Amino acid sequence: MSPLKRGALLTLGALAAGAAGVWFGDRHLAQRAMALEASYREAHETRQVIVAARDLAEGRLLAEDDVALREVPATYLHDDAVSAAGWGGLADARLRTAIAAGKPILPSHIRNTVQTRLAERISPGDRAITIPVSGGGEIAGLLTPGDRLDLMLTHRNAAERQTVPLLDDVPILATGAQFNPDPESDPRMGYDDLTLAVSPVEAARITHALAIGDIRVVLRADSDDGSVRDYRIDAQALTGGERTEDEVDSHPPVELIIGGRQ
């Protein structure tokens, strides 16, 4: 074989060997990368937590579209990072500090503590009003901030007492001095009043209702957004008198006169 042919064959062999080495090298690196990724996943369990969906400024009231759920390696996650189940404690809370997009939200980031001023929790246009709770010790532990209530008024009309709906779907801002649901609190700790978020006119209706009768609260389900029909319950309706249920339901509501105006 001539030296020229021998050189050509050696060159081709070297190129083939080099190509094979590159292929085997890439394959080895890919396998190695997959093994490292699998090892990383096994060593670093992830948790789904609430993070900032965008850069959030100090003082902002947290809304649902401000946050997102992300899987974060538990190794690098703060112990106090809030899961999806904890959103109720963050909703409408005011941020104590700014939070960068993608960062987990911690309880320390918000001013949602017992020291929070009540005024910070009231939406613009609403008012906070406190009503007494009859039998405060018995109802303790059943109602929590964030629950929604219907209010019933029992008062005397002429010679008889009657009960009528006063307001429906009223949110609780506080039970006693407690602003937030606290699963670790003693359920035997009672409270004698509830603070509610209402409109100015509704605040006036409640004030007048307290002056003429007694208010009772009725808890509604979280998923119940329906309105309450007007009705009147008196002794005759309660004992099954001549009026039918439809007649009771269709009875015109009681009008409250406030300051000479309806």
C-alpha cells in the first residue's frame, strides 16, 4: 500500500474515532445530567407555596391576582412560607414590606397582626360597627373573623313582638379583639361583641335596630351568596295560625324610620 493511501486511511480512522468519542461523550454527559437531576429531586423535596405574582410595593393590600402558587425546593424554603390553605390569613392584608416577584410570602411580610389598626381593614366606602352578642360565652368558637352573617331583628310592633330580616351577607371584621382566625386559641375564650363591615346606611339601620329591639346573628355558608327574602314572623305565624307560609313570606317588610326619613 502506498504511503498516500495509508495516510488517507489513517486520517479517516482518526475522524471516525473522534466522531465516536464525541457521540459517546455526549451520551455520557446526558446520562450523567439525568442522574444528577433525579438525585436532586430525591434530595430536595418541593412544597407548593404562595409567592408574589409580580413586584409588590410596601403598603399594598394583597388581592388574589397579586399572588400565585409555585413549587419550591423545601431545602431553600423558609419554614413560615404560606401554603394555599393559608390564603385566608393573607387576603386583604396590608404589606409591611415590599416583595419581589416570585418570592414566597411570609407572615412577617404583612401587618396582619393583633396590633393592626382596625381602620386598615375597612374597604373604602364601608364602616365598622360593633354589636353585642347575646350569650357571648356560648357562641365563642363558632364565629371567626371572615365569616358572613345574616342579621335578624326582634322588636315590638304595637302589642306584639315580631322578627324580621335586618341585613344579609354581612362580613365579620373581628370577634371581640381578635382580627384573625387563630386555630391555636382556646375555644373556651368567649367574646361579647362582633365588629362588622357595613355601609353607612346599614350602620344607621343597625344603630336604630339596637335602640328598638334585639339583634340576633345567623351564620351563612361560605358558598351561599343568595339574598334573604323579606318576611315577618310573629306569634300567629309561629304557632301556625290562619296565615299560610306564603302569606308570611309575602308580608311587607318593616320600615325603619331614621331621622325622619326612611
